[in-house]
Amino acid sequence: MAAELNIKENVIEKAYEHKINELINKMTIEEKVGQLTQIVPSLYGAFEEIITKLVEGEISYQEFQAMEKNYHKDDIREGILGSMGGVTGAEISNELQKIAIEESRLGIPILFGLDVIHGYKTIFPIPLAEACSWDIEWIEKTAEIAAKEASAAGIHWTYAPMVDISRDPRWGRVAEGAGEDTYLASVIAAARVKGFQGENLSEPDRILACAKHFAAYGAAVGGRDYNTVDMSLQTLHEVYLPPFEAAAKAGVATFMSAFNDLNGIPCTVNNYLLTDVLREQFGFKGFVVSDANSIAECVVHGNSVDRIEACKKALLAGLEMDMSHGTYQQDLPEQIKNGGIPEEVVDEAVRRVLRVKFHLGLFDHPYRTNKEMEDKTLLAPEHVEVAREMAQRSIVLLKNEDNILPLKKNLKKIAVIGPLADNKKEMLGTWAVTGDPEEVVTVLSGIKSVVNEYTEIAYLKGCEVTGDDGMDFNMAIQAANESDVIIAVVGENADMSGEASSRMDLNLPGRQEELLKALHSTGKPVVVVLINGRPLSIPWAAENVSAIVEAWQLGIQSGNAIADILFGDYNPSGKLVATFPYSVGQVPIYYNHPKTGRPASKIKFTSKYIDGPSEPLYPFGFGLSYTTFEYKNLVIGSSEVSKESKVTISVDVKNTGDRSGEETVQLYLSDVVASRVRPVKELKGFKKVGLKPGETNTICFEIEIRNLGFYNEAMEYIIEPGLFKVYIGPNSKEGLEGEFIVVDY
């Protein structure tokens, strides 16, 4: 059967290639460049100002859609436009597609793309939050639903997943990724690609995925968006590239180049990245799209004298499609005609774009949706239910002093205080422009829906998220004094994380910490619910309040999921995928840092701070539960293992509490002695297991020794013999320890 499938696939591939070559032979240079061009509908007004207002939430997506736009229909008719971004809705996408199919000379379909980052209409938790579930099946499931809804609305292509490793929470785009760990991010990258694309791209409810931003964008100096990146090739290949390779191996159809330069060369024109690594090492067969206007920005980088040179460099480096600003469309044709760019290079770029369109099934089925399908699919009840459970799984319990949580549903009076307690819009998080705030369940609404009908809820805003608004806390304190417990909902607005939202201060913004201190002074227990898009520095809260629930920005079911956790209808199981710093002065701080010759200790001349702790506030992998787990009987299959074999590692995990719960068992390894300085430890495996009270489960891992290597000074991947330490437990700081030796035979 497998042989028959391979034969069938080969026949289909040959048929595609034949049709592609026929089309290329018929194309004018302008039509070829058109296939390499993506632009967005032009707004009749100040484009940048309107887009900024949309992203920052000053205008709704519905208001944006209602604005009069130029859809560049003449360019579509002329066959000089191959892709469009920002077109949503079955009716308009089909209308534009009909022009391309029936009115252009060659009838090549349009490819419609959009930032579908964590849901289309059913908005799920931000990607950073979803990663904290450590639940790969559910992460794939939310991507699959996002694909169903987006495709029903006429979208073919999402600019996701973002697979950048980020070790600096000042960088706003940490919200869009899977955190600081390479192994976990690689597993999640593959899952999101599979969720979007499925097994067969031509299925009408699947869309193209796009691994971004290639590469090392998460290492921008100072956590400042769009900033420079400078690192060794070893760090690049060991830390930042593996999630991209995982996406490529999972069959991702497209890549997006990064805004930043890498070691002095803008990624947009970086031949080493786009050709040597992506095509030759990863074997990637799809096409690469620029980030918005990043080709023209090579001039601002100082890498190109003008846009003409930038276009040439980008195309020759291996960047097939120009996003948003028409740089290729305007500056490529003349260079091709005068021989400045070989036409065979252009043909190969066009071939890659057309190949993806064929695999998506656009030539056979250009109208993949209709209004009826769109109306039936968006916000389907089963999608909303998944949004609630994904939100539950994403929440991390950071503190629970004296087991104050879960709260009883029959309390006499609860004070719900804070600027984010009854806020719809900010729950959606960054890059949720197609989401409707009116579909959001607020924290206040969620709490009201689960408590006893006789429980009184007192709600007061207390202050705004940002600024010194002049509000006093007197009414909030009065309500707190009269209550059994205070639920304080504080954090960041949605536009405080995401693109162009870097922060130099990781504390709670505005007067929110001052509000917490005032509430704490009442002597009543304070449960803090954090709504945020990045790790925050909250040492005062960590020391003083009764409980802290890291809820992130959870999407449309935020309030229900948070209430489910607060009142015990769901046992929290999330674990941090990004370290929480004690202070911004510790940043960058991450668990798998390289060893130093003078690790921190009580001795003065060691690597530490003189005005604060060296340890983080909350480590990578940390998260509490309403039950407890015990780790025993670490067993390593062999004390000596050859480089060509595997090592088996097992541990017994027991639920020692009185309620069922899920635990993410984490396996870390450390190369004790090596020719290059290695990390103190690295995550190499994890398994999430559900256990009933008193139940014990033996968790087994099988680690291939070939995955324990590194790059030497000659950039050769090697596995050196020697001692490896094993750490297995509930997070990166706690657990059992063992060891084995890798031998060279």
C-alpha cells in the first residue's frame, strides 16, 4: 500500500511540475514578478495610522472591514499580483479569486494570507500561554480549529507559528512563541504546523503554515524589537535554529525571514540562512516570504544602497515573495530585463510559489469556501468549548499559601478588584485583530457564573492598568474590608506585548502594585490573577499575597477558565515555559545558561549581584497543583551507553494528595565535561500524566545519544564521550538526580 501511495504521489508531483513549467514558459517578466508579490488592500486614508489603530485596539476589526478599500482588482486582472494579505471573508475572497481565474490571462489563483496567530474568530490563549500547558495534542487541536475557521473565511495561509526562542521577557513578541527552551519549542513548532496543515493541504479546512522569523529574532539586543542580533554560529545552531528545522521536517509550506540582521547581515538578504541552512541543510522545498517591508528596510540597515540593490540581494539569497509594500513589483522587472538578475533565478522562485499553490489545491478548487460555510464554522460551539479547556490547561498556579485555593463557592462576600477584572478587549491578547471583544467572557462574569446564588460579589476597578489616573483606593479598600476574600485582577493591556511592544520595566504597570499593597493592608486574603503577555517581575506580590494565578491572556473563554481554576472545577496543571525574573536587572535570565567558572555562592568573587538574588523569582518548568506529587525510584537503564545507542530512564510518580491531577514530568541532562562550555542542564524530554489520589505511574523516557551532541569550533556536530548528569522532576530546579557515561565504542 505504501509503495502504491508513493507511486501516486510521484505521478502527481510530475504532473504539477509539468503544469508549472508550462505556465512559466508563458509568463511575461511582469507576470513572473507578480507571483512573487504580496500586497494588502489599500485604505483610502492614512494607511499606517489606521493599521496602528487596528493593532492597538483603537478601532475594531469590524470597523476596519467596513472601511472603503482598493483591492487592486486591475493588478489581479493583469496577472501581476500573486498574493494578498488582509483580505478576509468568503464573499470578497471569492470575488477577487474569480477575477484571477476568469479574467487574467493565465488564470493563476491568488493566495490569501493573514496573521492567524492564536485563532481566527474563536480566539484561544496567546501562544506563550498555550505552551505552558505542555500539552502537544491540545496545541495541535487549537491550530486545527484556527485553520478551519480561517479557511472558511477565505484565508489560505497564516503567518504562524512563530518559533523564535526568547530569553528576554522585555521583548514584546515573547507572547507569540513557546518560551525559552529549544527542545520544547521544537516539539510545539511541529505540532502547530501539523495543526494548521494536516496530512493533506488540499483539504478545504487546512491552511498553509509559515515558520517565522528566520532567524534568531528572539535574541534582539536589549529585548528591543527590530534590533540587531550578534551570536556565535554554535549558539545559532544549537539554540535558535532547531525549532525551525522541526517545522521544516513537519512539512511547513513557507518560511518568513526576520527583520533583524544576524551577525551584520540582514536576514532578508542572508544567503547563509536562506540557502545554505534552509535549502541545503533543512531540505526545505517551499517558499520564503519577507516580513512586511523588510526588503526596503535593508537600505535603512545600511546594507544596500537603494531598494533596487536590496531586491536583487534578497532574491539571489533565496527570498521568493515580497510582503506588503510592492518592492519586488516596482524594482525587479527592469533588473531582469537588463540582465542584472538571471531570469532562471526568477523562474525558480516562481516555481516554488506555484508549487505551493498546486499543493494547496488552488488550481483545482480555487473557491474553497462560501458564505454559508463561513457562517456555520466561525465560533462553532465545539470550538468555544475547546477554547475554554485550552485556557484551563494554560493557567499556571504560582503560589497557594495555606491552600487558600480553590475557593469555596458559598462564601458570603467576594471583592473582585482590578482594572482587568471586567475587561473584554484586553483578554484577547496580541494579534487577535479578527477576534470580537463582545465574545469574551470577563473574569468578573466567570466568577459570577460559578458562585452560590447567595454569594455577594463586590466589583471595583481600583485603578487603570497604566498611568496615574488620580483614582483613590478608598472604595476598593472598603469593599475588601467587608469581604471574605479579595480577587485582584491585574497585569498588562493586550497592546503592551506583541510586535513593537518592548518594555524596559517588567513590574506591574501604573498603580497596580500600589493597589495590591492597599488591599493587602486590610488583612484579608488576596488572590492575584495576572493577565499578561510576558513574564513579569512581581517580588512583592510573591512574598506577600496569599495566592498568584498566572492566567496570561486567554482569549474568549478567559473568565470561565479562570473561574474554573479559582473555585476548583479544574485542577491547574500549567508549567512555566519562560523564567520569571526577580528584577529586570537579571535579564536575560534562563534556566539552561552556560556554566561559569565562578558560579554564584556566598563567596564574594562569584557570578552574582550584590543588591539582589541571582536566582529567578519562578524557574522554568514551575507550576503548582491542588494536589501533590512524589518522585521516587529513578532508574537509568545502563551506567554506560555507546554513542550509537539509546539510554532508558524511568521514574515513579505518585499523586500523594486527595484529588486527581496532571503532572508534567520533566527530564533534564547535563554534559559534565566537554571541549566547549555546555549549559548547566537542558530539557531532553517531558511527559504529562494524569493521576488519581494515591495512584502511582512509572514514567519512561528513551533518549537517543545522538541528540546529546554539540557543534565544535569547526562547526562539526560531535558527541563526546563522558559523564552525563540526569535530573528528573516537576521543574528545572527540583527533582531526583542520577548519571550515566557515554563511551566511545
